Amino acid sequence: MKFATIKHQSDYVTAVVDPATKTYWPLDEIFSALPLEATSDLAAAIPFLLGATLPDKLEGATKLDPANLWAPIAHPPHNIMCVGKNYRAHANEFAKSGFDSSSSPADAIPEFPIIFTKPSTTISGPASDIPLVVGLDQGVDYECELAVVIGKGGRGISRDDAMAHVFGYTIVNDVTARDLQQRHKQWFLGKGVDGFCPMGPWIVTADEIDYRDMRVICRVNSEVRQDASTRDLIFDVPFLIETISAVMTLSPGDVIATGTPEGVGIGFKPPSFLKDGDVVECEITGIGTIRNVVKRAD
């Protein structure tokens, strides 16, 4: 199943979507017992959806305008946790780029997962503009990533039990201001700019896809920049869930972005940063594509 958040007039609607026919069904029309808050907050619906099954036949579909899709998980306080340098080739390109203050080329591959967060203000939709803000626009880079959506919360989750806590998967572009990342010698500010986390286009439930072999592709102006497989992850999804939940309680709707492969802008000589008007497409097999235009902010 595929679940999405759709902008409808001044509100948001949680829905089951059918990308093939470009149609959707609001969750509250399918499930009469759905909690009220879950009609506009997909994270609030996840605990209910874990034990629910769709009717054999859905009727009364509404036409889906892709422009109205919003980030499937958009409401704070749900966490967006990210993993740094989780593909070997990317870890090496980052260490050699001169922008990584956390390691040298000799120790580029991390021994343990590098975890950081993006604030909820970074979240934007699958077709939202990526903002170029004056003073923060000189080193803006893209990072296409598979994102895990937590379904069943908990703390101290073991690796063996981790996959039972996964609701599904979506796509995140972990947009980064590399100059800020380098200047402050940490990642939060460079990755925390408002609008720097396009997400979507929907959540595909875990029963439909196998995260262990998915193709991760990023195109800038139709040019393929990143093309790798999740087979190449250094730390896999169960290990990440075990590591993070050892420290904090995971909640339904929490998002874990699993890291980006080789081919980001800082890997080029000279670096190839995003500029006004660029079109960035992040695609992951089994999920779909998000497409965002880089636009100078007022």
C-alpha cells in the first residue's frame, strides 16, 4: 500500500494513493474508526494502519494532482534522523573533498554510524522549491536518500526485532549548505536550512519492497549524478534502528534517512553546486520520484 499526505484547500488529507491511475481515497472514508487527528497527520494514523487491511474493492476514487502532494510525514515533533557517510564511495569522496572536518582520507570510513538530525522546518513536499537564501546559497548540494518510516515505537530495539518496527519507506533529499557545514565543523546548521528536506512522494509499506536492493538515483537537469544500490550501505536498517533506539525512544512517524551514495556536488573538481533554476530529481526503485526546482528566495 502507498500512503500520502495531500494538500486540500487550506488543510491536509491523509490518503491511500494509486500512482498508476493517479487517484486517491481519503483514509477517513475507508476506515470509519480512524482517529480524528489521523485525517490530516499520517504519523498519527500509523498505529491504526499497522493493524488494518484495505477493503477488497475501493470505490469513489478522487483524481490526484501530483502538485498537491505534500511530504507524507510533515508534522512536528516527529524526528528526522539522518546518517552521515553510510556508503563507502561517498565517504571517500567526502573525505577527499576538503569539506569534511570530521575525518581525513585515511580514516574516511566510519567505525560506527554518524547520526544527526534535521529540524522539522526543513520538511517540504515532493514538488516544492529548494530555496536559495541570500548568504546561504554558495554551496548548496543534493543528497538522494532512502528514508525509513517507523511504525511501531520503542526503545532498546534489537537488530533481530528491528524490521518489525518499520512501517515503510519514502525518499528524502538531504539538501546541504556545504559552506556552513565546513565553517561550523558540524552538520546541523548546514543541513538545517528551512526547506532543505524535500520528502515523498508517498510512503510505500514495508511488505511491498525490500530495502536491501533498491536503486538510488539523483539527476540534476536530467544528468545522472548519483546511481547506486542500497546493497552498498555500510550500516543497514536493522543496525541503524538498534543504534538509535539504544539512546532514544522511537515513535510512529519518526524518519531515518539512511545516507547518500557517491556523486554529490562536492565530489566534482571543481565542486558542482546547485544554482537558481536547476531541477533535482531523486528516484528510488519501488517508491517513485521527487522533483524539486532550485529557486532563489526573496
